[in-house]
Amino acid sequence: MTHFSTIYKLSLVAVLSLVQVCHSSCPVMECWYMPVKAQVNSLLFIKTDEQQHEPRAANAPSDVDHVFFITDPSASLCHRALNPPEGSIKKPHCELNQIQPQPSSLLWVAPLTDSAQSPLYLEAQWFAATIHGLDKEMSVTTVIRAPEAGDRHNVILSVTTKTVSVMARLGEPALLDCSFWVDPSSPFHGAGFSVEWRYQFRGNGRMVLGYDGKTDRLSNIGDKSATLDFESLHRNGNASLILTETKVKQSGTYICSVHMPYLLAQVALELEVVEPPSVSIFPSPLPLIVSGQSLALHCEATGFAPLPLDFSWVLTDSEGNVRPLGSGSVSGHREGNDATFSQTSRLKLDSAALEQGKGGELSCVAATLGGTRRTSVALNVIGFSTPSIEDSMAMVGVALVLYGLIKFVSWTFSGSGDDDTDEKKKN
């Protein structure tokens, strides 16, 4: 029994070790590198520890111009969204550029470099890698340092978002994820930071908020519904933007920028504020329709976002058969004070064209990115209608039975009459 327990423990340790190795595996990433103006192919060999890098005997394809050995202790570049399965066609998009560290001109960032001295630590090669993961699951920008004439590259600053695309209901809170990590061995660690959130939509941009983490001050708050979790920001680098009550006009691109002394990294996110429509049919309830009469109906969808909206009319007859009636004649959209939209569909219903001349349930369906809504009204058709095949067959059967009865009665009375005549003749 003890022997079995020992084997069980060893097996459990082996499985946990395997899971840990698989979870911490880092990719060999294809990346566009721009040393001057032209893009060239490169490979990024990523490890969480410098000692894990194998010798330069990496079998790089002939079309690869540069190979980079990158050490990322934060493991941001080892996320599963940046490491697709072997043989996968879909791959992360990666761009690597050389950068030159410099102080920022922003007022709430200036205190980070108020000494006006350039540290010796900056005398190195600096790169910025921006990587977009699969299925918009993750986006990360890293600032990488390489000693002069060195082939080892170390991640110094990493800014990450795991909400590249966010969808929020109108009036509800939204969280735009952004976090940063600074190499603890870097002199920039503990030297202060600043966070800036900006909003862009169709070429127009504005400041959402700026925060100086060194002096613990908010600057240029452009959106009163926006805030940060300051305790989490200082404790673990959580720079996520919290929108307490979303509005349609807040839909657009948000840029999270993290400033360290002389360094900058940023990620972009998309926010879509959505709201399903409220749908009504007019007139309601529908009046009784005489067979052959036409009826004009309106379906109004209000308070929805964003565009476009798709209308469809559906008739369900009394036997449960569903018949699509098309989208009707759709009007142009109207924008309300809260930036939501309204739209109307008009349908001319000819009861003579309805199958079997029957009524049923008439429904209007309005579908948007925010959701699909449906409303229904009862449809009643009065008057004579064309009989169905079953009704026709039943009528034929009844007619045959009646005909048979008439013939039988006629034959019976005819026979009785002949007998009476014969009796009279004998007398």
C-alpha cells in the first residue's frame, strides 16, 4: 500500500511538472523588423530566463534576415494567444522597431525626468515590439534593451491588454484592461510612472485622463465617468480604465500609454457600446380583415445602437406554418439625443395572397449587433376562403353519400309504386 502511495505521488508530481512546462512554453515568433525603412523578416526566440536560450545554432529559414534572443521574465510574450499550435495558419502579428529613449513633453510625465540627466543605462540598443494575439484575445507592447554589440535582448517594460475588443450595454459599466510590468533589475523600477488614456474616433481624439504615479495626481480628466483603481495600479501595475456608465458616444478606440523615465509603451483597445431595439407594431391590435382586403402596417425599432439594423416580417398561420414576408419598405435611420437610433419598416399585407386565406400571428423582427428583438400581433381574416384539399375531398365524399341515399330512396319509392299499380290491376 505504501509502494502504491509513493507511485501515486510521483505520478502526480510528473503530471504537474508537465502542465507547468506546457503552460510556460514560449514561442518562436515570426516578426517584421524595420531597421531603417524597409521591412525584413526576423525570428524572435523567447524565453523567461536568459539561461534557457540555446546556442545560436538555431535553424532559421533562408528568408529570415535577423534572429533575436529575447528574455522576458514577465512571461507576457509566452501567453497562449501569442503561441499558436504547430502548423497553424493563423499567427500573431508582430512588428519590431528600433527606438531612441527620450523624455516626454507631457506635463504629468515631466516629473519622471525632472533631474534632466540621462543615465548611463540608456547607452544601449533599444527596441519596441508590438504583438497582436490570435482572435483579439491579447495585445502586448514591450520595450527591449540590448547591450551594445550584444546578442541578448531583455524586456524592460511590458504593457498588455486582454480586452482588445470590448462590448458593453448602454448605461452599464465597462472595464478596459491594461496592465504593465517593469523589470525589477532595471534602475527604472521604482523610479515612478505615468498613465495616459486617450480616445480616438474617426480621426478625432481627446484626452480621457492622465495620472502621474510619482506625485499621485490626476491631470486633464476629459471624461467624468472614467477612473482607475489606484491601489491596484500601484500594487501590481493594473492601469485598467473603468467607465462607470457607458454612453453610445464612448464607442471607439482607446489607447493606454504607460510612461517610465525616458520610455513609453502603449496598447490600443476597441469599445463598442450596444443596445438592442425596442420594437412595436402599428396598428395594434390589428383590425379584423375581410378576405381580399389590404392592410398597411408599421414596425418601429427605437433606442438601438449601433447601426445597421435588419428588419424581417414573419407570418405564422393557425397551423404553425411559418412564412417569411420580407423586410418591407425600410426608412432611413433617425438619431436621438442619446445617440441611439430609430428606424421604421412599412409592410402592405394583402389578405387575398395569404395561403388558404387564413389568419394567424404576424411578427416583426429587428436584429442589430446589440441583440435581436421580436414583437407579434394576432391576424384575423373573416369571410369565405378557398377550401383546402382535405375539405374538398370531404365534400366529394359527402356528395357521393348523399347521391347514394337519394338513389336508394328513389329506388325504394319507385318499387313501392309499381307494386300498388299491380294490385289495382288485379282488382
